[in-house]
Amino acid sequence: MSQRRSHVILLPQGAGWEWYDALRDYVLRFRPTVTHSADDAVSFRGDAHTVTVVNPASWNKPGAARRPDQEDDILAWLSNAQQVGGARFEVDVIRATEPDALRVALARRVLESDRYGARQPADASRPPAPLPAAAPSQPVPAAPPAAAPPMAVPGVQPGKLALVWPTDFRVYTQKFGQRPEFYGKFGLPGHEGVDIRAPNGANVYACADGVVVLAGWRRAGHPYGYSVRIRHQRSDGEYETVYAHLQEGSATVKEGDLVKAGQLIALADNTGNSSAAHLHLSLKKIGAKNGGYGEIIDPEPFFVDGP
Ligand SMILES: [Zn+2]
């Protein structure tokens, strides 16, 4: 197979982790790239490229009048990229307005090995009419998954979770489960994470690729202070890393962003229930039952480059 085929799923504007979660089985099966950047979606230059647009209505400009000949803004924009910009790609539309609807539409495609929905009935998940395609573009047949090129899949990855060290200071200042007498006051068997050296203003990096689900205060007065939470989909389950006591307003990421391991996400500080600047890191495995810690587990065994 010499043809270099590529496939990008363009998620709705502002898509949060629920949308990524709805993609999991489909991504594991067909290995498309996932983005919520329209520019990224059309920037591929393979011999054959398909953009799957999810919930195109999410891209409508607020208050914009919609002409009968103009579909949603994003579809018009893609059509323009084809005709004026000369970009060569096929457009595939899934009109799911909720993550659950996307999950259902994709489950059908997975079940029928129908990557691009070519064999799906003309229902709400299909466009009412094909887009005008003036520029020559090659048809993309539904292919067996083995023909798909290995492409990066941000946010959803096979394999086990691996964590990289989140600060420039390779020192634990308190490990998991320590000081049970202190944490008992909060109903915990011990320290529910690890504390890592991080002076005021020190860089804090994402421990693994994932999707940002919180950047800020979870609620006023929360003991974790200004914090970032990142969800990590792996083939053995879903995880969340929590970076606590960060500097107010220092996040360089926002909810819905895809981040890479080692990417700067915020600066360290002392916000929330903390007596001195440091980074508190908690790791959750969603659905885990770790005694009095609930879903929280010890992150130390997951580090691939600890102190
Ligand atoms: Zn701590």
C-alpha cells in the first residue's frame, strides 16, 4: 500500500474531555488524528485526506444569518479551502450535537468496519447534500484498519500510563500515604498524592499526554487552590493527574486543550491549603477503589524519569 492516507477528526469548538471519551473505541480501531483546530484539520498533505467534522453547528458564528446555499460556517470554510485554497481532502460529517450521539454514530462505524460512514443510512449523522468539490480530490474508500498510517493520537493512546517528572527539581518532599495522623483530620488514610519541590514561580509540566479538564479553581476555597487537571485515556483505563497549589492565573492551557507530556502548563506557588510553595500531584484512576483514597492511587510507580 503506497498511498499515504490520512484522516483527521475535527471535534466541535470548545469540545471537552467527554467528546474525546466518545471517540475512544473508534480511535483505537482506526487511528485517526483528533483535533479541534480547523487549520490543523486541513493542513495534512497526504495523497488522500479525509476530515471528519463533528457537530458542524458548533462552528456557526453567533448571530450570523445562514443562507440556504451555505451550510454551517465550518463546512463553507472547508469548501472554500478546497476550491480556493487548493487543499485536497474529502469531508465527512457527523451531526452529533452531544458526546453520546457521537459515541453511538461511531459505534456503528466500528461495528461495520465503516471508517468514513460510507455505508451508513442517510440519517441525522450524514450531510443532507454533498459539498461542491471543484478541486480534484481523490475518493477515499473505506479501508481496513491495517492500511491506516500510524499517526499520533493526542489524548487517546494505547499502552500503559507513563508519567514524566513535572518540575525542574527532582526531589520528593512528601510521598504518598505519609503523615496519616495529619491527613486523618481530612478523612484520608494519609497523603493523597506526592509533593514535589517547586519554588514559587517554578515551571510545572504535564506528566503525560492528555486533555485539560480544569485550569483554575474547582470551587472557591478548594484546598488544592489554583490547579490544573488533565485526563489521560489509555488502553487499560482512564487516568487524571491533578497539579495543585499553582500560581493564580498562571495556567498556559485551558479546558479542552490537548497537551503533550513535558509541556509547560502553569507555575508553582502556594495557593489553597498549603504552607509553602511546592507542587502537589495526585493521580486518579477512574473507577479505582483504593480504600480510603477512593480513586486516588500512588503516582510514584508510574514515573519513568523520577528523581
Ligand atoms: Zn500534597
